Amino acid sequence: GALRNYKESAHLTTISYAQELQKQGHRVVVVTERRKGMLREEIVAGIHFFHPYNLGMLNKIFSHPLAIRSLQKEYAFNAEVIHSFSASPLFALNTFLAGLWAGKAKKVHTLRSYPRRGGKLWGALFLNLLDGVTVPTAIFAKKLWSVPATRINVVHSPINLKKFFPRDNKDKSTLKKRYGYQGKKVVLYYGAMTENKGMPLLFQAISQITSKRKEVLFLFLPRHPGIKPWIDLIQKLGLGNYARIITTDDPIEDYVTLADVVVLPYANLWGTDGNPSCL
């Protein structure tokens, strides 16, 4: 289920898991449905991506089982573990069916967030068809009351300690000067700029805070395109001096260091990781 947006949490998590498995000597293939403009297979960040089918509305049920079958025929190997990522309980059925093609393969499903439409995820019978389920928080595990606790593992979001590590105030001052934010109290938001992430609430707060604190500057590092409505809103509200959307591909760790506050104004946890990698 890895998304093609290279800054998206699902993609980053999948790539990091795949790379770690490869380091340990495993052969890893990331299988996804085939979307417009995709090659049938490709190498991304050193990982073999395989997406042979686009079945439209049937993708969530049949694209992965058929892809597993194609993999076995073309590369003459059997999967030992099939590990899928999605908030949708229906996707667990996809994983189960994919496992049928792979014989004795263990079937594991990772749930990083609650379903986007608030469906009764924790009552999903599909999850009990699998050998295991992983979730990002202990609270999430308790909500999965339909799955035996012995089959649930809590796996927190990983942190790349080569990129993210404590720095001192001298680094903060140096970076603020480099990026032109001297004298500013920087509030940072990093992630998708969508309504369910709390963007409307945050923009209300910007107007209220900056009317009293002129030195505050809100910086947004979006994870996907579709930011024009927010650029227009900044202009409409007259917040050009207090809010900026960064579109250059600067190192996120620099912004984490120079920020005085990080804000994640999530309105709810539907379609949102309860233990997000950006946190």
C-alpha cells in the first residue's frame, strides 16, 4: 500500500522497513496497485517495487493477490512473509488472499491510523484471518478488542538518529540566520496540509496569535502538492508576513532545529497516525 509521494509517511515507513530487512539478508519486494504513469516494476531507494495491475475499484481486493502470483511465476520464489500497511480493514482481506497464493507465508497487517471515515476498525473480522497485527500505540492496541492481544504487537514510528539528534542553541541561531529568520519565534508544521490535519483551525490561530505577537512566524513544510488554496488563504487573510509555505527541498532536520515550537493541530485521528513519524 506504499504511496508514490516520497515525503508521505506510508512511503517513508515502508522504505525504511524494506531497507532494514535487506540489510539483514532478506529479499524484499514492495507490491502496490498500478496507478497512472507507473512503470510495471522499478527500483526505488534500492528496493524492488512491483505493480503489475490496475483493477480500478477491485484494487483493494485483487491487485495484490494477483501480483503475488505474478511474482512467483516470474521470479520463481515463494514469499515467507506478506506484510501490508493500511488503515482499511478491507485491506486485511487483500493480505489474506495474497497469502493463499504464497502457501505457508505468514500474513501480517500494520494499522498506522484509524479508518478515514471512522469505520469500526476494531470490530473487523478480516484482521483475525491474519497471523499478526501491528499498531503504533498501546492505546490503539486496546481498541482492537476483536483481535487477541497475543497477536498484536506495538511498533512505534522509527526515528533516523543519523538525521535527527539534539543540537544546541548555537545551531539554532546559526540556522535561523542562514534561512533568514533572525529575531523570529518560529512555529513549524510538517506534514500534509489537509483539513483533517487541522489546517482551518491552525489558520484561525495564526490570525489571533500574530495580532498580539508580531515576532511569530509560522512555517509550513507540506508533504504533497495541492497547496495553492492555502497560499491564497494566506494572501486573503493578510498573513504574508507571518506565514510561509516552504516548497524548496530543504533538510527537514534543519527546520526541526531552528523551530521554537512544533504544532500538529490534528482535528481527529482518522487517516492520521497516532504516533506520526513527523512528531
